[in-house]
Amino acid sequence: MRTFSEIRAIAAERKGGEATLDALIGPAEATGDLAERPDSFYLAEMTRRVFQSGFSWTVIDAKWQGFHEAFRGFDVHACAFMAPDWLDALCKDRRIVRHAAKIGSVPDNARFILDVAGEHGSFGRMLADWPAGDHVGLLNLLNKRGARLGGMTGQYFLRFVGRDGFILSRDVVGRLIAEGVVARPPSSQKDMKAVQTAFSAWAAESGCSLREISRTLALSTD
């Protein structure tokens, strides 16, 4: 496995230099303190990423105000105890994408958020306090206790709420395979543990965030 500085050099050469690479990596998303965000913010972001999975992101973005209205501002308590007639009405509501299974994930995820908030004070507090070296464990939590938050959906959710982490895109996985971290796209817990170990080693070496490392790996390969 190459050092992160070696991989960064490959990415810089491919993209035309250090300055261009830094511009492509970009600054971290400014989302404020994770612990200060209301639980409704996290339910909205979960819903957005769930609906974007398999759909055009621009379609979801264009309808997003309608989603906000239809789900009553993503009030967590209201969504967690959604009455059957409200759920039925949402499945016919033209303000949103009428996908019954994804609509049904909203009350499930609202209850997930309430459960976590009961354990940690708020969902954001849990995210803020989660150990930096166990991103895989956080992804597992989303997958096991959340609804439709496995795989890339959970990874994008964490990225967009501002929690530092990696996204296992095709290009990132290509670099991980090239470095011998995994032999194929990671699907087992053994593979994910190997991914976490590699990212943690590169973070310790470089002082970079997981997001910066993830973006650099993606830009280092075709």
C-alpha cells in the first residue's frame, strides 16, 4: 500500500498540479456544529438521500420544497407517529416522488432518530461524539437501525450533513484495489475493516480528513 503522499502525488500529476488538485478537492462543507442541528434537519437529510438513490438528483432538488411541505417540515415526532391516512395521502401527493417504499422509510427513520436522541440527547450529539476512527461502525449503525440508509445512501447522508467520512465511489474503490486494500468492491465486514484501517493509516500519516483522503483517492485513478 502506497503512502498517502505518494497517492496524492499521483493525483496531482493526473490533474495538472497541486493547486488544481486542491481546488478539485475543495473545502469542507460548512454545516455548523453537528450537535447543534435539530433532529428535523437530520430527518430531512436522510429523506433527501433516500429519495435521490436511484433517481435524478435534480428531480428531487426541484421538488424539495414540496417534500418539506408534505412531510410537515420533517417534524420528527409527527413523522414518527404518521397516521395511516397521512401515509396513504403521501403516496398520491404530486408534490413529492410517489414511491411507497421510500415514503414509508420516513416514519421509520423518524423513530430511529428519536431512539438515538433518547440514548444520546440528540441525533446530532451522537454524530458529533462518534469516534473518528470508526467510520465503518457509524455506517453499520445507519444500515442496521435506519431505513434504506445502507451503502452509498448512508455515506452520502453523512457527507452532506458535514460528518467527516469517506465515500466508496467507483474511483475510490479502484484506488483501494490498486493499493491491495481490497480485491473487489467491499461488501463484507472484513473488507470494510480493511478499508477503515487504510483510511486511518493515511489520516495518521497526513493529518488530512477522511473526506480529503477520499477525494484524493478518487482523483488519483480513472
